[in-house]
Amino acid sequence: MKVMIGCPVRNRAWILPRYLKALEAMDYPLEAREYCFIVNNSLDSTEDILRQFAMYARAPVKIVLVDFDHPGGDKRGEYSFRRLAYLRNLLLNQFMLSACSYLFSVDSDIIVPPHALSALISHACDIVSALVPNGELRGGKTVFNILRKEENGGYVHITDFPRDKIQAVDVTGAAYLIHKRVIEKGVRYSDLYGAEDIGFCEEARRLGFTIFCDPRVECEHVMR
């Protein structure tokens, strides 16, 4: 199965070389992958790093430049979810134009293990994520990129779960594999529920898709 790998990127020169090296090191066939990055309003060498990557990468690389008049912040806590939804939907548009069957959406501060893509695609799920640490709760318990929707409509991080098998979740993000049929059915990102990943997952579940996470595929999250 051919897979597109990528994400929106802004001011990520500090982590991009390591991020790209991890993507290249995945044990998935080179001829069955391609890359796409949506670059917006970067003031550092992000674009240069990606163009250098495109020269030596062993798979096709597409770089799409998008600039906003008022780009907003680029650090955790400063993001505009509406703008992120727009950028992620641009990536979905590129995915739809491609011959790829899957999109592996991996945020630019996530370092994937070598087996990430091959393990996730082996499940043949419509949507399945890797496990990504996302900080700590009070008391020192690590939270991850998986959430459960409560009866009151709120979302809580799932903190207690088996680490040895795939499981269904209500919301995920950061590093996940999406089959093209999900996008063909009309699922897109939105800020209707706050974070754009929540909007995507809500729409996917509304249209009948089940979302999974494989905790055995654990990534490093270089938060800054």
C-alpha cells in the first residue's frame, strides 16, 4: 500500500533534521511512500531544510507554501486551532490528489520508531494511531494522545490502559494513519470542539469509523 507521510510545519528548524531522519529510517518500502509538508510563515530555515531533504530523500517530496497575513504563535499554547484545521485540510487535499491509499500524519515534533508505519498499516484500520506522550497530570502521571468522551460531552485523557494490544479510543492525534476512504467520505478537520484533532475524530465517528491506538508503537514527543 502506498502511503503519504507529512504534516503542516512552521519554524521547526530545531527539530526537523531529527524528525526527518526518523521518518527515513522507518522499515517501510521506499517505493511505497511519498512525503508532503505544508509550510506556513516560517521565519527560520525550515523551508531550506525540507528542500535539502527533497534532494536526498529516497522517495518523492512535495512542499506546499502557505502564508497568512497574521500567522499567530508557533509554540504550544499559542496555536490557532482554526488555522491548524485549515492547514491540515490542505494536507488532506494533497493526499486526495495522490495515488496513496493511506496518510501517515506525523506532527513535526514527534520522533517515530522504525517499526511505526509497518506496524500500524498491518492492522488494516481506517484510523489508527501510535502512542504519543503529551505531558503529565498533577501527581506525575503521563498523559498520552488518546482521549475518551464523557457523558457530559467533555474529553478526558485515557491514563490506564493495556499496553500490549490495539484498542478503540474516541479521540487521537499527533501520529496516526488514515485510510483514504475516511477522507473520501467527507471527514475533515475543524475547530468546532476546540483542538482540530478532536473535530476530525468527532466527524469520523459520526460517519461510522472506529478510531484505534496501538500502544506498542510508542513515539517520542519533543515538546517545546
